[in-house]
Amino acid sequence: MTADDSLGNVLVLGGVGVIGRHFVQYILDKKLADDVRVVDKMLPQTAFLSAEHKLMFEKVDFKQSNLINPDAIASCFDRDDGREFDCVFNFAGEPKYSQSPEVYEKRIYMLSVNCAKEAVKRNVKAFIEMSSCEVYGENEKPSDEMAKIKPWTAMAKYKYKVEEALRAMPGLNLVVLRSAFVYGPGTYLGLTPRLIMGRIYKYLNEEMKLLWSGDLKMNTVHIDDVVKACWYTARWYIKNKKYQVEPKEAITFNLVDKQDTDQEFVNGFLRDIYNIQTGYYNTLICTFAKMNLSSITDDINEKHLAPWAKLLEKSKIVASPLSPYLDEEFLQNHSLHADGTKIESIGFTYSYPYITRENVIRIIDDFKAQGLWPQDD
């Protein structure tokens, strides 16, 4: 990397979260910023950080703040030297599925809009907003950035509402990144829930059966590629001044690897890693599940939660952020099938275009190293 690759002074909102902490580590390791401030309502000491990430927070300016409050937002942008932040990366917001509309309105929509307004006041050169490929409807082909919008989770509805508001905001230098399911070390979603389930069925010595079918798409992207794309698109945006010659609607990129991941592909890893059998419920049961998804979700969680608790207890793990609990939204018969090639047209390359066994095992090993994953029998 050269001095030309630096983003200058960087403000990372929601920087203690999973994507935020990996992004901060990336720009520190590669010396891609002159100064870094991280803002989050969560303290790093309570966030189940890896040893590497714990050390990282000793090297940045951390500010604890609840970004729902506009006055708190303004103070997060203030610097003692009187200079402004060149780039703002927004990873903040409610991360949980199946929350109430009021929660998402306040913790996703209002938070992002107020942060963006402050960025406009400060003449921020690039504002990177993290969104989701869950905004797309069902399409026969992988959804590109111009595909039909039909959010299928409540969280995605509010993320898209944010996108619309930010694109309409005069003076905001905006890049929107829509990610597929993010996997990799330290990730709680993505492939991790399936890995937890596989570990439970190994413990139960039972076949793991899933709803729907093996070809249900659950496209993925490695967390290292997500954070790399955050830096890359911010640098590209500023360097090429694309906001001066293109409509802002064009500055949106999907982040999706080339694996075209589906349920059966993931099940192959589970069979290999845990030596378990996997399968799918028949059409009759799946039809019943469509009409009674809430009840089915309760039954699934009841089956998984107790064995997981026993596994943690057996390994003397008192607290872990990992859970087999599945939200009803997450169990819908809806594919996440998107096209991540547009970002390659501006020179970006995926470091992890395909999922490997080694990278899946690394997720488990990373949690084991932190004392958060049950030890092998």
C-alpha cells in the first residue's frame, strides 16, 4: 500500500460490532488511515473480542456513544485539532432479526439518517453505508444492483428505507454496500448458525434435517472481502470523484462471492466436519411449516437450545455470544441469490471467491481459541 491509498482521518460508527472491528483491524494493519476514531454504544471490554482485536482497541480513539441521539452524533464528529473526518463508515444499527418496527425505525433508520446529515454538515468526502442483499425479491437470476426491490426481513425493509433517504440527501457523498450472508472468523451469523447446529446433531447423534430444499440459495461473502470492499470503494469514490459525474443511484455495490452457496453446499461441510447425516423434510412437512412457521420455529429452538447449553456447560463455558436460536424470519423459504460482479468492474477483486474447508474450520477454531466454542468430545 502507498500513501495514496490512505483514507485520511476515518470515523467508524458501530466499530465494536463484527464487521466494524474487522474493518478497523484491516485499515490499521495496512496503514490505510492517518487517524481512526471508533464509536459504539458497546464497550470493547464486553464485546467478546479476540486477543488481536483487544490489542487493536488500544491503538484507536474509542468513544462510547449512543448514536440515536443527534447531539451525541455531533460530538462524535468533533476533533480536538479542529479538522474534519475524511471518511465515515456506518456499521451501526440494530443487528437482531425479528425486532419491532419501532426498534428498527429508531436504531436503523433515524440513526443512519442523522449520522448522514452530520456528515453533510462536515463535508465528509465519502460516507459508506452497509446494507444487505436481503432487500431483493425472489428472482430467477441472481439479483444485480438494479433488480426488483422487495425486502423479505423487517431489518432489510428499514435498511432500504435508509438507502432511499440517504440517496435523496443533498451533498452526501454516498456509497451503499449490500452484503450477502457474511461468514468468517468472529462472525455470529452467515455460516456460524449452521456450524452450531451441526455440532448439536453430532452431540445428539442424530440426522440433521432442514426445511425446504438443498438448492435454496444462501449466498455468502467472506468478512475479509467485506472490509476490503469498504476501504476500496471509499478510496475509489474519492480518487475518481464519481459523485460529480454519475447519479448517486449508481453508487451501490453487492458483495457476493462466486460460490453461489446453497443449503446443500453447506451441508456437505457439516457432514465432513462432524461426520453426521443431513437431509430435508418432505413436502408435506414443508407445506405445514409454511402455514405454521412460528410454531415450527419454536419447536426447532426448543430442540436445539438445551443440548447447546449442555455442550457449553460440559466445556465449562460460562458465557458465549453464540447461540443456536433461530428467528422466524431467518427460517423463511426465501433465497438470498445475488450477483456480486459489478464491484469488479471498478477493479475490486475478491480474496475469497470460493468457500474452502479450511476457512470453515477456521471459524470454529477462532471461537475455540476465545473459549466460546465447546471442545470436541
